Amino acid sequence: MKATVYVTIKQNVLDVQGSAVKGALHSMGFQEVGSVRIGKYLELELDTNDRSEAEARVKAMCEKLLANTVIEDYRFDLV
């Protein structure tokens, strides 16, 4: 089973990297960019066919390592 995990900075947290990228894009002439939020995308291959077990394990991975839940949100999809 494959899990795709998306980790993003929470909306109420200042995204310094996003601000830097926005500034760089503006300086390159891309004035239409209003805001930029930076995140992480991960693909995990799981050695299980049990969907509920996979969901529980990926959630545990996100909570313990993949996302800093104080300042980041995460979501995942299983295929």
C-alpha cells in the first residue's frame, strides 16, 4: 500500500520560507503571486494490505516524526 503525506505550516503561523519565495518571485517579475506557503510531500510504501492498520501507522508516523504538530498540519491519502 502507498501513502502520500502532505505537511503544511498552520495558517496562523508565519511562513518565512513562503515569504522569501514570494519576494523572489516578485523580483523576477511574477507580480501576480499573492501568497506562497511552503510544505512537504512524502510518499511511503507500506508493507500491509490492512487499510485501518495503515491509517493508524501513518498517523503515528506523522505525529511522532513527519510533522511538528505544534506548527504544522498534515493529511494523508492511502492507495
